[in-house]
Amino acid sequence: MGAPEYGRSLLNYLKYRDDFMLFIIDMQNDFVDPKRGSMAVKGAEMLIPGILERIKIYEEKGDLIFYTLNIHDMVPEDMRSKEEIKWGQAIYPLLKENLKKHHALEKKYHAISPLEFEAFRQKCADKTQYIKEIELVGVETNVCVLANAVVIKNMFPTSDVIINSSLCLSSDPDLHKKALDIMAGMKMKVRSY
């Protein structure tokens, strides 16, 4: 079955499949665009080809794809116009078309809300391994990737949470490595595809 129409709740969306998920974290203009992004992670645009390839693989298998939108609209030091803020929160253009038919999860700052995940987990409590594997890619490894990985691992404790280290990036290489070590220490699998 193909992806359900855009905009359904996470709970309704997840009931269609029980195999694999791809989570794309914060690949928005503010974090990816090296010239205009207010919080651009150096080199993030270089992740795009690999992420597009992962999207293609998951789509071919009919698996789930989610992406986060970091709606950072209450940052006091952000003096940009509303138009500039809206631009910054939009998905980076090279990914936008490929993510249109998939499910966006808005979040404030670091991580997605665990409320919808908890409702889904309770509904599937009788299944020992409803979701087999959840792969995370995106930016920034030591902030939003780490925060979302912890929420996801907590909500799906029997699922393999895979951190695709070749498709995650941080502004600070040392913090990138430390975050990967922390996630590995939390029984997540750090791999490079």
C-alpha cells in the first residue's frame, strides 16, 4: 500500500505498515542552506544525494517516511522578518518535492512530541516487534538527531533504531562523534549506508 494522503495523524498513518521507517531530521533551509540558513550546519547540503537515495529505497519498498519540521518561531534573538523565518523553516528545495507525499512532524526546537508516539505504542502493546527498524538521518547529530532518537527508542523499545552516521552531521565533529557514542551506548545501532 502506498503512503496515505498527506496530513493524516501519526497514529492513523502508522497503522498501514509494520516494517520499516525512515526519519529525516530538520533538513530545512535554516539548517542546510549554506548562504542564508540562520543555523546552517556546514556541509549539510552534501547529505542531500544520500538522503534522496534512502527516500527512493524506502519508497520502492512501500515503507514509512517521516520528516521533522523544526518550528523555531519563538527565538528572541531572531530578528528576521516573518517571511524569512517561514523560508528558513521550509524543507530544503532539493528535498521538498521528494517529501511532499510523506508525513511531516512539526516540533518545537529539539524533539518530536512523545504524545502521539505513546498513543500508537499503547495501541500496539500486544505486538512484540511492530516496527522492525527505524533509520534516522539529518542534522544536527548532537542536538535534534540525538533528541529524536531518544524519544523514538523510548517509544519503540523493541525496534532497531539505526543512526545512519554517513547521513548525519553536526557543526562540531567532536560532538557528532560523542553523540553517536551516546546513541550506541543506548543500544541504538550506528551504521553507515
